[in-house]
Amino acid sequence: MIPVPASELEKVTVNDEGDFKYRILMQSEYFFIKANRDRIEKTAVRLYKMRTTYNPKPSGTNKLMEITLDFAELEKLCDAFRM
């Protein structure tokens, strides 16, 4: 969920990885993400909406929102990124 400029993305080919254990780990992560994609996306969208509309109140604090990155600020920084 951290925004990254398209210019900084790099395609990875799992089968080209030399370390067998790391290749297995990457494949396991890929299959887990593929199997849980809908749940991951729904959770990410919900968290994004919560964080971008969060207004801290003095009477009570939301610990999750306090430790969650400021997505709007990260998006601004991503847009301003120049290599």
C-alpha cells in the first residue's frame, strides 16, 4: 500500500532467483497472495479510507490510526519524486 513511482518498479522472475530457499519463499508468498487477493484488497481499501478520513480526537485515540502511515502524504511525496 505504499505508493511507488512506476519508474522504480522492477519485474522479478522467480525462476531466475539463484537461491533455492528464497525461490520457494517467493513462490509461497505469491500463492498466498493469489489465494487471498480479494480479502487483502478489501482490507487495504478499508484501511486506506479509515486513515484518509481520520481526525484525532482528544477524548480518545485510535491506536491503529496512530501507527498507520499517512497515505495522502505518501502519495504527495510519490508524485513529487524525481530520479
